[in-house]
Amino acid sequence: MAKVHFTRWLKGIAPGEPVEIEGETVSDVLDRLFADNAQARNYVLDEQGRLRKHVCIFLDGERLAHSVALAATLQPQSEIYVMQALSGG
């Protein structure tokens, strides 16, 4: 089972504690997690189910590129971190 963590900034819409969910890919896990939480889904994914620009996903300590993040394959004990992307100068 993968363990999903959300940053504290999302505590109003996402689980405050890590959640363990079964799935083969990041997308599988997030779909199951968001099945009962449309607000969190709308923050993380756009209307076409793609990762929003302002969201970063780390899988097992590695930041995933937006183009491959949702399709990334999980290991049995994977940890997924969902957080806001930061930019500026």
C-alpha cells in the first residue's frame, strides 16, 4: 500500500495525516483518495484529470515531472507527497 502525504497548506481540504491506499500508479491512488473528496481533487487535478501546474508530486523522495507524475508506477511501500509548487525570484 502506498502512503500519501499532503502539506499542511492543504489541511483544509486534504487528509491531515498520511493515508494508506492501494494502487499500481500515482493516478490509481489519487483517484481512490479523491473519490469522496471533490474539493481536494479539484485542487490537485484539472478538468481533464491532469496534474495542475501549481502542484508537485514527490514519489519515494524524487520530484516527478508533471508529464509523468500520474503514470508513475508504485512499489509496495511507496510514499507519495503532494504539495504546492513554489516559484518566484
